[in-house]
Amino acid sequence: MKHRITLLLTILIVALAHGQNKPGQPTTVDQYKRFTDSTPLQTLDIRERLVQLAIQNPSFEIADGNIAIAEYNLKIAKNSWLDKFYVIGNVNESVINGTSTAGNIYYPKVNVGVNLPLGTFSRRNSEMNIAKETIAIGQAQKNEKYREIRALVLTSYEDYLQRKALLELQNELATEQYTAYLTAQKQYADGEIKIDDLNQAYKSYNVELAKQRTLERDLNVSIIEIEKFIGVKFSDVLAAYNIK
């Protein structure tokens, strides 16, 4: 019993310790990518590896696409004033035939001009500001998504650790209860106990067995949740860290 209490306390302490962000933890997805890219996999904590895999999911690709569109719009806004310049070519009979009989009637052959409405530069500045704000919003949304995904992944992993430890503990209890049931069977066969005692031992074993099955299901759900985020088999990640 003392061993079980110690195990449960350890589970709670570990969950609380890893539930907090470490000092200096990257707060933006770009900072985090630089951090993980510069850290060898052998020294990268498995939690960070899970987050690294999770931020490669399609939602971040969409965010990157939206930011790229906003950056293109910014370039368009910067160069929009060039639309006010125009070049007109003057093609006529003298140009085609190479004759000069028309004199200066068709001169010049090319006209260059500019049409600048009074609000051109004001509108350009507004369009540039809108594009810049759109980029900033896109980056903010992307970073918010990163923090959300990170919290969900780390929470799912802590749930997995907790359920795994609880299942191991429950396996011990179920094994003990099964041993007690086998002992009761022998005692009943030897006439040492009554049928009611045997039935009670059997019921107690079934109760622990049901708890075991429930915890197995909960553990499998945790694995499914993690794999939903990381997009690869969780067992492959564990194997890379030699974790069973």
C-alpha cells in the first residue's frame, strides 16, 4: 500500500511539474522551430518532440498560406503607384512603310504619360497599412494556434502518463484479486469456506477486472488523441526514445 501511495504522489508531482511552462520557453512558432531545429533529437525532450510534430499539421500550412497572401498584397500595394504611368505606341502608315512624307504629323511615335489622382499616395499608404496589419494578424493567429496546440499536446501526453501509471497499478490489484479468487476456489473445494465467500471473491475480482478494462480504454484514447495531433504513430515516437 505504501508503494502505491508513493506511486500516486509521484504521478501528481510529475504532472504538475510538466504542466508549467519552463522559463525561456519560446512563445512564437518561429522561435520554437528555431529551438527544435537547433536541438539534436537525442537531447530533445519527448514532449518537445511531440509539439514539434504537432506544429507540422495542416492548420499551420493554412496559416502560412494566409500570411503569404498578405505579403503578396503588401508588394502589390507598394507598387500600385506604377499603375498610374502609361506608355502609348503610335503605329501609323509612315511607321509601317518607313516613309517620312507625313512629316511631324505622327510625331512622336511613342507617348509616355502619368495620371496621378490626388488621392493616389494616400490610398497607397492605406493599402500598405492594411496589408501590414493583415500580416501581423496572420502571425498572431499562427502563434496563438501554436500555444493552443502546444498546451493540448502536452496535456494529452500527461494524461497518457497518468493513465499508464494508473493502469499499471490496477493491473497489480487485478492480479492480486485473481489470486485471491483462485485461493477461494481451493478453500471452497477443501470445505474451508462457504459458497457465498467464493461468490464474493469472484465478484471482487470482476470489479477490479472492470476497472482494468476501463483504464485500458482510457489509455488507448490518450494515444489516439496524441496521434491526432502529431500525425504519426505514437509508438514510433516512443521507440525513438527507447520508451516502452
